[in-house]
Amino acid sequence: MAEAIEPQEDLSDVWLAKTYGSLIQATDLAKVLGFSSAASLTEAHSAGRLPIPLFKMAGRRGWFAYAGDVGAFLRARVAYARAKEEATQ
């Protein structure tokens, strides 16, 4: 299991880009998003359940996501969870 990530710092586009590069491969994206495998990530994408755009690149295998899109999605999820938690207190 992956180590917990501090949302405000470590989910930033800069951290993601330094760790995985500007383009994140499906295998790494699956880890970041908590999927069990790249196959389950791409299955979710094919079914329309993945809110992050994935794309293919000429001359490269597999799917990719832009680190900026991933960072924005994760920050939005953290903000939503925090707002929901505050509303219930």
C-alpha cells in the first residue's frame, strides 16, 4: 500500500511532475489514484468512470495523463472531502 500523501504539498502538479514526469503513464497513474492495476484504470476510462483525460501517444505504448490534470483532480477531491467534513461538524 502506498504511503499517505499530504494533500496541500505533495499532490501539487510540481510534485507529480518531479516524481512521474509531465506525462504520467497508466501504471503510475493507477498507483496515484489507488487502482489495483493499469488494466483496471483503463477499464474505468473505457467505461467513462475516470474523470481525468487519458490519451495515447504516437510511438509509445499505453495510456498517459497530463500531471496538471491529475493534480487538479486530486486537489478538487481533497477540497470536496474537506468541505463535506466541515459541513457535518
